[in-house]
Amino acid sequence: MPHLTKSLVEAAKPPLGAQAFFRDDEIRGFALRIIATGAKSFVWEGRVNGRMRRITIGRYPDLTVALARAQALRIRTALADGRDPYQERELKKHEASFRGLRLRYIQDYSKLHKRSWLRDERRLARCKNWDTRKLSDINANDLLKLQQRIAQAHGRIEANRTLELLRAVFNKAEAWGLSDTNPARRLERFKESRRERLLTDGELRRLNGAVAEEINPYWRAYFPLLLLTGVRRSELLAIRWAEIDLSGQMLRLTHTKSGAPRFAPLPATAVQILTDLPSRGTSEFLFPGTGRTHHLVEVKTAWARLCGRARLSGVTIHDLRRTLGSRLAIAGVNLPTIGKALGHTNLSATQIYARLDLAAVARALEDNARAMLSLDAEGERLVGE
């Protein structure tokens, strides 16, 4: 038996018959296979659990002799560990691709259990370059690179949310028997600092001016309604006219974050904005759209246009909701009431406004102190008070 080298492989001639084998004298089972057309490939042959197996390692010259030899050694090592490399390779051929997992997660889980399935779909679309890869070929380093790329392009919070989604997707792959590992399990999220950006009176005036100049009547109504009601942006986009009681100044939210319907009061100004919407009497939704949901979904472009017009920097759509909560707290509204206005199911979510609520308490104490100190010993107010 020859020792397989580059010069020997290149010198090997096509056989007169169907195929010929040149077996290596060092690694048992390792061989060069050449067919009548002259095509050459490296193989490993041997018995696995009593059955004769032939595993194609790779074609030459796509695969070098050195790399083929290393692969043959890995096959021998697998056999020594009691594994069946042939069966492992066959299983991998039929292993689910990331595309299959991505589509199944949306169809069989996200659409059925999550109001935000469209957001999941958009986030997973960032991973389409993995679609043809087997699940076992995707590792923690792939996810780490994706996390860093999203952080640079869209910010650390969005990178964290995408990582959390992928962790859930691979958890489902394990539960469905498609994979036995989760490459996202041990990856760490970026640290997130609590955001406290509020719009000042001057910024609100500029935003109101920019809204008044907006040509699109739906965006001209949508952003003020967010600010006036505290409703989440996805909740407001999905509202139907059947869920609004204009005379009773109330709307019923069915597409909530918690999944439980809730009622939200409508200030008179909000009622007037709704009354003027062109979709009233012509569409099922307040903000009709042409996509799969039949209502508007993407708001970032319109928001960016308004911010540019209003000269607002570093302001997100969610800051409108936070601004409402803060102004209620400064006005002295108690935290449970603020929580109800914002649709919080847990009071801990409202604690961000606690220090602002204390400002109203401080003002009340100051007023009370002045009133008490103005009394004389007989309980009458001092002259001049």
C-alpha cells in the first residue's frame, strides 16, 4: 500500500474499470478513489458496528491531502469513542436548516402566542444569511458577531432583544427535537441603562408645530394620540373603530402587551382628533394599511421626519409615553393611577416616576408648612396672612 501524498494523488491515472482505490499505509481505511472519468476523491472505508461503511471525505483538488488525512483521523477517533461517523453524517444531511427553524418558529409559535410576531419576523430576517446552514453549524461566535453588528447599526437594546429572541428560537428547536444545543444560551446581553429622556415644554411646542405641518392625516393624528393617551405604539396602530366609544370617551384595547384587554379613557382633545380621521366610516382600522395586518405597522420613517422638522435629537417614540407619565407624576397624580393610565400590570413598572411624584409631595408639604406656621397660639392666622 502506498503512502498518500500530493505527488502520488496527482500522478494517479484513471482505471480501465469503473473505479480504483489507492489505500494509505498509515491510516487504516483512508484511501484515494479514482473513477474512469478521472475524478478523484478521498474516502474512508471500514466496519462500524459490524457493518461495512464508506464515507466520502471530499474531492481532490478541492480538498488537500493534508486536510483529508486530518479528517480521516477524526473518523478513526470517533470510532474509538464508540460513535458512528457514518450515521452522524447521514443525520446531518437531513438536519433542519436555519430557514426551516425560522419559518416554523413564526408559524407554529410566534403567530399563535405573541402579539408582536411581526417584530419577531423582522428581527429574524436579519439572520437570513444563515438560512442554508444546518442548525449544528451555527455557533456562539456567529451569534456574538450578529449581536455586535446589530448594536452598531441599531443600538445595544435592539441587539439584546434580538439575542433574547434567538435564544427562544433555539430553545424551541431543542423542544421540537431539531437540535440538542442552544448557541445563544451562554451569551451575555449588553448592559442597559434606564432611559429617562423626557420632552421639555420647548420640545413639545416644536413637535406640535411639526405635527401641524404634517401632510399625512394619519401621522398627524397618530403621534398626538400617543402623547395624549399613553397607549403603546403597537396597541394604537391595531385599534379598530368598533373598539372606540367617542360619546363615552373610551377605547377598548385588545392587542395589549399583556394580552389582557383593557379600557383607556380619551381626553376631549383626543376625541376631536379621532373624529377628524379620514378612516372613520370608511375602514375597519383607525390607521388602515395595505400589508398583511391591514393597518399601519412601520412608524419609524414618519417619526424621523417629524423629529427632523422639530429639531429633536435623541428622542424615541416611547419617550412620548414616558413624557406623559412624568407630567402626570409632576402634577401630583399617584403612582397607581399613572400605572393604570399607561396600562402597567405591575406597579414596579411605574416606579420610574416615583421621584417625580415626590416633587408633588414636596410642594404639598411646603404649602402645608407655610399654612401651619402662619397660625398664632390661639389657632388664628397671623395678621397679614
